Amino acid sequence: VLLKRKKNMKKTMGIIICLLMVLSMTGCSKSRGDEIIIMDGQFSEMKLIHRMVKMLVEQDTDAKVIIKDEISPVNGFNEMVRGNCDLMNSYDGTLLTTYLKLDTKDIPEGQSLYDFANETALKEKQVYLLDKLGLNNTYAIAVPEDIASEYNLENVSDLIPVADKLVFGAEHEFFSEEGSMKFNPFASFYGLDFKESKPVDIGLKYSAVENGNIDVTEVYATDGLNKKAMIKVLKDDKNFFPEYNGALLVRSDLFERFEEIAPNLEETLNKLGGIFDDETMVDLTYAVDVEGQDVEKVAKQFLQEKGLLQ
């Protein structure tokens, strides 16, 4: 009798576990039914764009936007491809070189980087870019003003004869092997042999520059911290870095899935198209990263100034 009870108990527990799993999956499906999932980025520019997306979508449609914890851009893209994320702020140059692991030389003659990256991403990864936001957040090489003055630096090529006297430092991601627009290909392309090259925590990079621990670094063209650190961006005179036009990257099934509750979703997201330029984004990220303003407040104020948010 005791053995029989134990068997019945195991059977009952098995049924309960199965029911809980079904309910869990059902609940998950239900939560995704009206929720657009975004994995937040590590940079203020991505955070600003993501919050603008949330504000516009929730104002203009019946969909909800859930912004989850920040992760690296590469991990965010991987989550999108797996179906765990619906959209993210991105760049055509990043899509081409980092996510698709291609190079500018792979672009067919007569086709733009944006169009080629978009076509390839849609075919291979079932994701694509919406309208360009209007900014070009390309990689740039920069030095403190005193270093630029001491060595008469205007172009990246000017670093060649003095690189062995200088320390290059940048965030860990720039030293990774994810994509061709990273440190080793860059240094090889320009023939730069630095005294030392070292990865630093992204939150400490600008402090390292200001404290003199780094002489040369990689920056993003629209980063407000460039303004604070008073560094000089050198001209990429050999055109190593491609364009990095900002645009929202979305899953190919996004608009079909939200057709009932948000039939105007694509139109709403494309309201962000063309409303930025590099100087505008520098000012926005400066407000967040240097002045310490709340990212949601900055995003909301910008959209209101553009007449897009009530």
C-alpha cells in the first residue's frame, strides 16, 4: 500500500509540474502578445534611443515596450536572432562588420553599405534596419590636445612615426575579434606599432585619457564625453573606418506580429528617422554622461521639442 501511495504521489507531482510548465509558457506567450522587448545597451546613445522608442510606441499604439537589463551590443544582437528581443538601436557599419562578420570590400560596386548590410541581414539573420536616424556614429581615433600639439597630429597617419612613444587604450570590445573594425586590423592597416596597447574598462577610459595613462584612444563620433575630455579627433585619412549610420534594427516578423494592436508600428518607429545629426547626439549624450541628467528626461524633452511627444 505504501509503495502504491508513493507511486501515486510521484505521478501527481509529475502532473503538477507539467501543468506549471504549461501555465508558465502560456503566461510567457501572453506577456509577449502586446510587449515589444528591448535589451538595453551599455552606451547613453542606445539608452536614449530605446527610451524614445518606448515613449513613442506607448503613446501612438496599444503595444507596450519592455526595456530589459543592459547587455553588450553583440549579446543584444544574438538575443534578437534567437527571438528573445524584438528591436535594438544599431548601425549599418556594426551590422556589416561585427554582426555579419563582413568587410567593406564585400559590398558590390554601386551598392551602399546600408543597403548591402540590410539585404544580407534580412536573408541570413531575419533582421533588418529601419530608416536612418541621421547620425553617423563612426569609430574615430583621438588624442588629448597637448599630445596633438606636441607631435603635430592632424591625421591618423601622423601617428606612424611617433606611435612607439605612445600608449593606445580603449574599451575591451575594441580589442575583441568580433568584426574587422577593431584594434589589430586598424593598427595593421595604418602600420602603427604603439609603445603599449591595453584594454580598459569603458567607464574608466576617459579618466585614463585625462590622467595621462593613455595617449591615444578610440572614440565614437557622437559621444558627449569627447567634448568634456577636450580631446582632438584625428582625420581617418586612409578611410579605414566605414560609415556607422544609426538606425533601429528589428526582427523581420515584428510588424506582422503586432499588426492587430499596433498597425501603425512601423510608421511610429520611423518617426525617429532623420531627426538627428552628430552634433545633436553629442549634446544629448553630454547632458546624460557629463551633466548627469536623467536619460528618460533628456529623451522626453528632445521628443517634445521635435513635436513628436505630447
